[in-house]
Amino acid sequence: GMKPTYGVVSRFGLIAFASSLDQIGPLGRHVEDVALTLKVISGHDKQDSTSYNRSLPDFTERLRSHGVKGLKAGLITELIGDGIDADVRESILAACQTLKDLGVEVEQVSMPSLKHSLPVYYLIATAEASANLARYDGVKYGYRHKESRDILSMYFQSRAAGFGDEVKRRIMLGTYALSSGYYDAYYRKAQQVRRLIKDEFDKEFKKFDILLCPTSPSVAFEIGAKSEDPLQMYLSDIATIPANLAGIPGISLPCGFGEQGMPIGLQIMAPALGDATALAVAYAFEQATDFHKRKPPLTRAQSTPN
């Protein structure tokens, strides 16, 4: 799965969640499929003023021509330390060794500002979601409750029935962060720290061509396993949020399996508009390994006869 540089793919037609973070990206069986899809969907769109208005490389052609030998990669220490499963850390270090064997220079790099990325994201994303989803009132947008008595009850019932629990939770958090007396303390401060995170990425990309980390701090868990604990669910995003805040490209691909046979992901990040580099490194790693050909075991629910 790939999140392109912010603006490389038009967001026209997307249901807006957090406008400064939303970015459409491709999913595929192989890196080449992802590159091909990105080639098709990328480019300027006059319907989206944030879409990139200049020529982009042929992502598929550069998979093979954009060699990885001599590239410099930084392994983010804050994302392989405390709170990371041992299985995940072991697989990421093994992936780094594979990249070294391919000619990539890998060394560890510290990015202290990333420890703030989780709270920053969940302030900015929820605030923007609160504003964006306000339009879903059952009149022009969204679900309309059919048993409403009047317009006011239609608003209340439509939003109550039309949004799930997680969406409601985020709307409430965002509305609070934007409310009078809290805007400067929360949303504005979060935007300032976001800039520090972006500046730190810019600084490290002067030394490194790519940055590496796990996709998630834990191996894949079963659907619904953490639904009752939203905080644990949010913590699972700790490694993927920084690229989103900085607007840079990131691609996740399998790099191992845990003790229970569940997959582990490697995330490769590149500087803004470095999508082709991220894809080339991912492709080289994929060709040198067979993780993309292997499948996790059936879950208990799937393997139990009806």
C-alpha cells in the first residue's frame, strides 16, 4: 500500500475527512501493480486546487532503471525501540540487512520530534473532520432519517444514525479542539508542532535518500481485536502518521511474519515528490525476498466449519 506525496493524486470525489492530510493512494499485490496504478491516477486535476501541476516521472519505467545501489537509508530509532514488538524489530533489522546486501547504505537516525506525531495528528485530523463532516446534515449530503418529525429532529436523527461510533468520537474531539478558548491551546499548537516534524524530515532528507521504519509497532491483529480500546487502535498508527503530517510519500510492503504467522510491514519513506525512489527501493526489496508470495494462516473464524 502506498501513500503518495500530498497533491500527486487528485482528491476530487473523495469524501473529505481531514483536508490537509487526505491523500488517495493505490493498493496492490506487487510493487509493480502499485506503480502502474499510481502512474494512471496521478497528475494535475483542475477540480482539485491542491493537485500537483507539473510533470511527473513514469513510475513503472523507473522501477528498474532507478537503481538502489549507493542510496543512503536512515532507520528511525524512535520507531524500533520501546513499544515495538520483538518480532517486528527483528524483521525490520533483517530487512535492513537485505537492503545492505543490495547496495543500500543503512544507518540509524534519531528523530525526536516524532514522539509528538500521534497527539498532533489526532488533534488536526479530528478538528478538520469536525469541520468537513458538518455538511452531512441529511439535507444535501449523507443519510437522511426517514422517521423525522421536523427539520430539527431530522438533523439530529440523521447524524446520529448516519455516523458510526468512531466517526462520532472524532467529530466530538475535533469540535472540542476548535471550540472557543481551546483553539490556540490545541489546534494551533498542533499545527506548530507539525511544522517542526516537517522540518525534521527535511533535515534528514538532506543526508538520506529514504527513511525506514515498521509500518505498525505490532504484527497484524484480527479484525475487531482492539475495537473496545480506541487508544490502542490509535497507537497502532504511530509509524504511519509522521509521513502523513509531513506530506511525503510512504509505501508499506511485507517483510516478515510473527510467531503466529501474521504479517509484518516495512515502511519506506522518501522526500516530497520522491515517490519513484520509494517505489524503486520497495521493488528491489520485493525482488530479493518472497514475503509478497506468502500468505498468513486462516483466522480462527475462517477455519471453523459452519
